[in-house]
Amino acid sequence: ETGVTQSPTHLIKTRGQQVTLRCSSQSGHNTVSWYQQALGQGPQFIFQYYREEENGRGNFPPRFSGLQFPNYSSELNVNALELDDSALYLCASSLGVGAGGLYEQYFGPGTRLTVT
Amino acid sequence: SQQGEEDPQALSIQEGENATMNCSYKTSINNLQWYRQNSGRGLVHLILIRSNEREKHSGRLRVTLDTSKKSSSLLITASRAADTASYFCATDASNNNDMRFGAGTRLTVKP
């Protein structure tokens, strides 16, 4: 078990609605990354936050947005939900980037989002 | 878009046998990491190998990296039923701050 927690565990929303997912980082970690994992696929990088600033973004539309708070917890917001947004959303905390590249990431258990 | 590609997509072996999974990637990397995921749950970090390393061990795990072929392999020796899970490689590209995962290898170890 990592020290990363996510809430809620499961969520059902209707197309067009908005959703907020939350993540609490492991103690001492200042970097949070969010991933979307569709069934049977690997995680897809959404974005990363480092010390409250966005520090990289994957190929996701602007309706996917995020926040990182001073205590390094984080939120993922998705507006105008589409059926294809149904997936497992994972957050991962880490120490960020060092001389050898990204540090190992510690994943939370994920939030299963279903859009109907 | 995904960077790593795992091979095979699925692998079924008997307990006690060795399991080998391969990963290929496309761009230059800082490091490559292997993760494990039990069904529908979060990923667990297994091992990180840097671009200037060729081989790394951790318990029953052995990872190799060949940057000239842009490929890596994960070997699990003396497999156990509890090793049943999906295994992903993830690359940290030299010009990005993101981590790119492959589609994973689904390993089943039969008791």
C-alpha cells in the first residue's frame, strides 16, 4: 500500500455533467501526475503538477483541468463528460524530476468513473 | 499516445516457471520503469533502470535494457500464483516530463 489516496472510489455520471476527482499525495512528495486508464489499456498521461503549477500535459482536451494545493493534494476536473471518459483515473505522486529523469511514482488505487 | 509496447500481450505459465516480458519503445529515454497492476487497482512500482544501466536485479526480478535496440525485458524467476497481474513498462522520454505506458502484458501463473 502506498500513501496515496483517491476519492471517490467509484462514480457514475451522466453525459454532459462535470466531475471532480481528488488525490492526496504521499508525504514529502511535491509532484502529482494524473492518468486515464481505459479497460484493457495502459495508463495515458493527462497532466502533471509540480508545486501548484502545471508541469506537462498529455494529449487531452482543455475540458480536463487540474489543481494542486499548497499541501500537494490535487484535483482533476472534467467538464462536459462524454461516454468515452469512462475509465479508471489514477493519480501518482513522486519527488518529481531529478538528474536521472522522473523519479518512481507511487499510485493511488484509482477512481472508477462511469459515464452513462 | 503510448510509447512502450509490451510483448506478449498475454502469458500463461505454471507456478515455478520463469516469465519473460518484453518492452519496446520509440524515443530516447532517461529511464524505464516496470509496474505491476492487480485487476482494476493502482499500479505498484517494481524497478527503475536508467539509460546508462544494462541490467538490474530486485529479488526474483531481473530487468535488462538495450538502448541501441530501444528494448527492455522483465524476467520473473520461480513464479508464484500471487504474481498473476498485468505488467507495464513505462518510459521517461528525454524531452518530456511525462511517463508513457505500454498496453501491458497480462501474466497468469497457474498453481
